Amino acid sequence: MRRVAIDGRQPDAASLQEAVAIINAGGVVAMPTDTLYGLAADPFSPAAIERVFAAKGRAAERALPLVAADIRQVEEQLGALPPEGRRLAAAYWPGPLTLLLPRPSTMPEQLTGGLRHVGVRVPAHAVARDLCRASGRLLTATSANPSGAPASADPDEVERSMGDGVALLLDAGMTPGGPPSTIVDVSGAAVRLVRPGAIPWDEVQTCLGLV
């Protein structure tokens, strides 16, 4: 694993382009997010998805979450957000809200363990957003830890635990940590809480005018 220091507020173009080259070649990059470190790879490539699962030592029936540079990138690659999804995205992105949307046919079934939906968010961390922007695509963002081990905010621990399964570690220092993102399904007739997290469910409902 190659380790490169990167400014968490103003990521340098050279480090981002090195990461993009690895992702374009089907490799895996460890990147900081607004919670913990995650594994970035091309979600449109079955081989890259397999490398993520191999790096984590995790069974492939588990879905991989995605991150994006902004709302526009989400809609370009996953389709237009429903009105409720757009309202929540406008209120909470960048931030710890994951929206569950239909998985497009362009994305391999391996990404979601065969499920019909995929989770995506825009993180409040410049490195993750700029890497999505530089690569021109959504990226995977599953936690950078072996299966069964705690997810980590510490790049030293990421380097120790992930080994050769990750080609590059973008080291922006300790990440903020905290609770995981709140996951909300906006794909159906009614908005549904999938996983509680950093944004309280009653706040989400208030945003949508449901309470």
C-alpha cells in the first residue's frame, strides 16, 4: 500500500489524479470521509467490486454504499431523484444522509448483493467529493476495515489492517468519526427509515412535512 498525505480541506490535484488512475484500472483506494475512512472503487466494474470484497474479506452478498460529488452527479448516474429525495438532498447534502434509490441496470448486481436498490450520499469531506469529481463517477465508500473489525477514523490503523488489498491510502489525518449516516428509502410511494443514524428520523420527517 502506498500512503500519500493529502490536505483534507484543499486536496491537491496530483494526489487525486494518482488515485483516479488506480480506480480507472480497477484498483482500490482508501479515502477519508466525514465519518471514517472508506474504500473507493469503481461501482460500475465487477472486477473492482470483487477487489473491495477481497480487501475486506467479506462475503459478496452485502451491499456497498456509494458517495458522490454532488446532486448532479447522482442524478446523471442513478437517475432523477424523486421530489422527496431532492428535498432531503437539498437539506442535508453534503452530510450524513444516505438515500436508497433504484439500482440502474448499468451497475452490476454484485454491488448490492443482488438487491434492487443502492444507497448514495454526498459526504461533507472535500477529499471524498473531489475524488468523485476527478474520477467522473460515483465511488464505493464501504468502511476501510477487515470484515468483523471495527471501522476506523485513524489512517495508521487503515494502513496496518488493510495491507496489499488497497493500492493507495489518501491520508488526511484523523477523520471526525461519530454515528453512521441515516439511511432513508425514497424509492417507493412512502418514505421509509432503513437505518437510524446521525440525522434523527423525526428531523427527516419534519423536513418532508410529515409531522
